[in-house]
Amino acid sequence: MRLVLHAGFHKTGTTSLQQTLRKNKRLLSRHWRVFTRLGQEPLCEAARAYSVRREPLERALLAHEWALFLNGLDAEDARPVVFSSEDLAGHMPGRHGLRRYDLGPILEVLLEGLPEGARLDLALSLREREGWLASAWAQHVRATRFTQDFAAFSAELGPETDLARDAAEAAKVLGTRGECFTWASEACRSEPLGTLGPLLEFAEFPKRLWERIEPVRDANPRLPKEALEELLQINRSDLSKADWKEAKRAVIEGEP
């Protein structure tokens, strides 16, 4: 059995890729067994928790959820398993004290639980440092009560941000148990299928069917600078949680 995990990274076109997988699941399922976070939330949350707390309990919970996932797979089905969720790489750096990706401990748990003869391949979409930092900061400001401005965020995480290095370290953990395949998300922007194209090739989806896939593009675009600055000020306010959420919703939805 071959398992292909597309574990991010965050802010590299993953949302568009996953929405394309879901939109085209009937077609893709002819040759793949397709999974995303939807329906696999406990496993994804266990990986995120273990990325923050490297404690025996969190490790055991991740191993348990992974075992449940594997036990639900038909060992006689020859189709590769393709699972796309950036949560499998843990929380996005900038939250919970994380300053970079460290997939090694998560991969060790997943490898330990693999059935005999199974192969675990890792697919990672990358992005250059400055673009990733800008998008990561914007996502933090939009999704959480993040109060750090971009200059401070970039100064803190910039020196430790190197997605290619993080992927190379993950490849060392995989060793001979699987392959780590990477691609630059920037190079896919003008491609018909965006960042999905490299994953289709790596997981050996038949080329003759590519033209039948309906892509979803720009599924999670960055908000304009003015909106992000407004959200930052809302995050820094003393609004109650309910009022804070409503104020942010109005900005995100463009209400006057």
C-alpha cells in the first residue's frame, strides 16, 4: 500500500488544491483514495497538538488516531491513498511559540504505525521566504487575535523560515521508508491546475484524465493591506470575544 501525504506547507496554495480534490473526488477516486481534513479532523488535530506539546500523551493520541485511519483502509485496494492537509505538518509557525516547521517527530509516529510493506511518501509545496512570511502573517491576523505587526513578525520568524530546509529534514526522517517530493508553489501559478499538477504527477494520476479536472483557483486570497491593518487594530482592542468576532467579520466581508 502506498500512502502519499501532502502535508502543506501552509500558505502554498493548499486550500485551492484541497478544494479541487473535493470538487473532483468522483473522477480522482477512479485511481486514488482521496482524503482531506474534512472527515479526518481528529487525526489532523492530534498532529497539530503534538507539534506544540511533545509529550507522551499527545504522541499516544496521534498514534491512536493514525491507527484508526489506517485500520479503515482496505488493504486489498491497490489505489494509492492521497491525503492532503497542512495540519499533518502541525500548527503554522507564529502560533503557540512555534518558529519553524519540524515534521520529524510527527513522521516518526506515522512511520511506526505503518503496516508491513506499506510505503509513506511525503509531498510538500514550498514558497520563497518573503512571500510565505507575508501570507502567514496575514492569515494569523485574519484568523486569530494576533497583535504583532508584520515588521516584528518578519524579524522574529524570518531568520528561521526556510521551507526547503524543513522539507530536507523531513526527508531524512523518512529514509528508505518513502520519498519526499517538493515543488515551488510560485511556479504553478500560471499552470491550468495550479499546485495540484505536481501532486498528480507524483502520485501517478493518469495524464489522460488531467484535462477533465475542474480546478479551484485562489480559494483563500490575502486580504488587502488596508483590511489587514484594520483587523490588526481590532485584535489589539479590548472588545469582548463576541464583539471582536463580529467586528472582524464585517471587515472581512467588506461591510461599511
